[in-house]
Amino acid sequence: MRPNINDTTRLADLKKILSEKNVSEFSISTIERAIKRGMVFKKPEDLALLNIPAIDISAISGVVDIGTTIVTLKNLKRVEYSFKPIPESNAGFFMATSLLLPIPIRKNSK
């Protein structure tokens, strides 16, 4: 699986992969500083804002995913509710809908 360029938890892996693909040290350190300061890369053209050479941009976009990261939480419970109309009352006005609620799971501390 290709690492996401915006994932700060895998920054060491990102640096290793980029150096293996012969991306210049200047580009790697520039990207690292930008990510640590909060910059988010949504498309490969965003790398050009940092004056990274075009050859490095093409190498980077070939080995990493560029876009927002998906964060998965281990302590999250999904609750799903479905609402359906009662046939006798205004069934024509209410078709169906769903409500999904993420609920954090907390351990009881006693």
C-alpha cells in the first residue's frame, strides 16, 4: 500500500521511499517541513508551490498517494437508525432516511 503524503504518522516511511526513488534531499526536506507546519497536499500541483523540481514531482506522485488521509479510530462504535413511515399517516410525504452516529467508546474507570 502506498503511503499518503499527508500522513504525519508515517513520515519516516515517506522519507525512506522518496530517497529510494532518487528524489532530491532538498525536495524531501521541503516536503517534511511543509507537512510538519500543517500544509495539506490535495493534488500533485500543490508540490509546485514549494518550488520542487518537476522531475521530483513526477517521481513523488508515482510512489505516494496525494490527497486527504482517512483516519480510523479503534474506539468508535457505529450505531445505525432507520426511520420508516407509518402507512396510515402521511406515507406519501415521508419515504425513508437513515441516521448514522459515530459514538466514541470510553472505558469505565472505577
